[in-house]
Amino acid sequence: MKATLIFYSFLFATAVSTLLSNCSGGKKAESDDTQAQATEEKAPGATAPQFAVSENFQHQLGKVFTSYVSLKDAFVASDAQKVKSEASTTSEAVAAVDMKLLSGAAHNDWMSYLTPIQTSLKEIESTADIEVQRKAFSTLSENLYKSIKAFGLAGTEAFYDYCPMAFNNEGAYWLSDQAVIRNPYFGDAMLTCGSVKETLK
């Protein structure tokens, strides 16, 4: 009888152990599924603009983006004088954007991005120190990204890229017109360091 009791106790312990193992396994599987889903949700994908605005405004913003890309390319080349020149051209494109084409919340949002965009471009134009220029370029990129995300580019794609090693591993973003990484914060030193985080249009 004692042997029978020990046998049933063993069976019970085994069953409990198996049950607990399956529960933790189920939780792990569930956790893995959740992580996989989160990874998929974070994958780059085209994002529709926040506001429905006129295509005229989008095209004007598109010209700013085109000038910005030339500015970014000057940073990739680490050419401080070219950077200054392209910043001036980008400033002209920004000045040509007609804010009267926007109203309400859209107008308020554009105004909140416009000032830091203008300030960043002035900072870039005012120095030949490439690293100081790059710091201002980071702020410019952030606010132009917010503008494109808010208003769109009438179908033109913009890629939002990220380098985790920029500015002593603080990390920094930039925009590009192609998915291929060309890092403006390091140039030839680390040309392909970074990844596409989001696609805008």
C-alpha cells in the first residue's frame, strides 16, 4: 500500500510538473508571437499624411525636400562649403512655401515646424565647422520629418533613416529620397551606418 501511495504521488508530481511546463511554454510562445507582431508593426511602411492639404502646398514642401536632399548629399561628402551653399538654397525653398494655403490646426502645425527649420538652416549657413553644421542638420531633419509626416509630398517617397552612433552614440535621424543608406553624420568614415525607420509620401 505504501508503494502504491508512493507511485501515485510520483504520478501526481509528474502531472503537475508537465502542466507547469506547458503553461510556461505557452506563455513563452505567446510572448514570442507578441514580439514577432511588434517587430512587424515597427517595420518601415508608407505613412499617409496627417492632414489633407492642397497638392500645391505639398509640391512646395516637395521642393524643400529636394533641396534638403542636396544638402544631405553635401554632408555625406563632408564638404562644409557646399553644405553652406545648399543650406542657402534650402532656405530659399522654405521661404517660397505659402503658409496661406493652410488653415486651422494644419497652419498651426506648420508654424511650429517652420521656426526651428529656419533657425537650423541659419546655423548651418553661419559656420564652416562641419560638426556644428551636422548638429543643426539633425534639428532640421527632425522638423522637416514632422512637416512631411503632417502634410505629405503628393506621393513622392521620403525615407526616414537613423544612425545610432551619431553624436557619440546619442543617435540621429535624417531624410533621404532613396532607401540606400548614405550617412550624413559620418560621410566616408561610416557611409552605410544606419537603417530606414519609416517611409513617408
